[in-house]
Amino acid sequence: MKKYLLALMMTLVAQGAGAAVVGHNVEYRQGDTVLEGYLAYDDTIKEKRPGVLIIHEWTGVSPYEKMRAEQLAKLGYVAFAADIYGKGVRPVGPEQAAKEAAKYRGNDRSLIRARAAAGLEKLAGLPKVDPRRMAVMGYCFGGTAALELARSGADVLGTVSFHGGLSTPNPADARNIRGKVLALHGADDPYVKPDEVAAFQKEMRDAKVDWQMNFYGNAVHSFTNPKSGNDNSKGAAYNEKADRRSFEAMKLFFNEIFANR
């Protein structure tokens, strides 16, 4: 794991040669709720470029999402880690996180869609962003939110879910999806069970979505986050191969959806 992280850091340094990545918190609103996301971009790029919305895990916007935003900025995108929970709402520990996430993952997904849409609107309105070239991605809870944003009919060219929840109370809404979908899934994930995976695939087929799904062997939930530890028996654990492979899959997906646009 240490060797991989060192190699990843060296790769990012190489990718960022000549880059001037700027990152800072951004306040915005959804209705009366104040939200605080994190924006990252390469300040040396002057032309408008694609915008990528990142939606956080169940603990809210954290250094992890900020790191991912900066990774994407080094690839030439304007990346915005959106805030679903609200400014200052950052659950600590699984119990608090589960309680907060449950407010958005119930049978009424209107709030999670509205909060994700507010982040997309904020990103699309930035002067460095080409609003015709937008994508959304999310991790765990954020994967669920990203898919719900796509199901709402949001104007995005692509949606990426990293080890996200795939179920929805309204599968017929997949007919509203306007772009392509990529789901990146741990093959041994105990929290997103085979019947949920099968239902998601049926949902995509029935709606005639252009979709892909990658499975990563020996990977469980939260396989992209080193803070998940390395014990698969706990159900959530980091897997360096799955992390690397899924990020490369995302890069290829973005190259495809943004090509010639």
C-alpha cells in the first residue's frame, strides 16, 4: 500500500508539472440552507473547460473529497466537491453519519436531488466552466446522490458512482437520464447486495441508458479510501488495485464523454 501511495503521489506530481492548482471553500445555497463546498482548478488554463461535480461520502465534505477535487483539477477539469448536508454539518463516526445520511436516502429522494442540483448549478455558473460539458461523480453516499441527480434529468454528459448505493425508490426515473453512466463496484461489497446490483442493471436496460459497470475482485465497500483500513471482513476496506483501476476507468469515461464537445 505504501508503495502504491508513493507511486500515486509521484504520478500526480508529474501530471501537475506546470500546473497551478487553486483550491478553496465556496459558500452557496439551496433554498434557505447555506452549503459549503470545495472548488479546485488549474489557474494556468485560461479557456473554459469541463466541470466535474463530486459528491461526498456519508461523513460530508472532508479532506478526502478535497484531494479528489485537486486530482481532477490536475487533469484539467474544474472540480467542485458539493455539500449535501449543509455548512458545518460534518458527522463524526458511523452512528452520526448513518443518521445524517438517512435523511436523504429514504423513499423521498427530492432533497438529495435538490442539494446535488444546487451544487451542479453553482459549478455550471463559474466563468472557467463550459456548462455544455458537465459530469457528476460520487463516493458511497455520494454515488447514490450522483445517480439520483442523473435520474432527475440533470444536464450532465456522464455520471460515475464509486462503490455507491444503486437502489432507488423510483426506478422508472432512469428514463430521465440524459448522459452515460459508469458504476464502479466492489465485487464483494456486503452493503450493496447482488439483488440490488441486478435491479440496477434492469433499471438501466429498461430505460435504455448507455451504461457500464465494472466489478473489482477482492474489493468491498469504500475501496477507494485509504482511511477505510485494510480488513475486508469489516465490509469496508481500502483496495489499492481497485482504487487505481477505477480511477483509470473514470478517466477513460471522461475522455469519451467530453471528446469533440
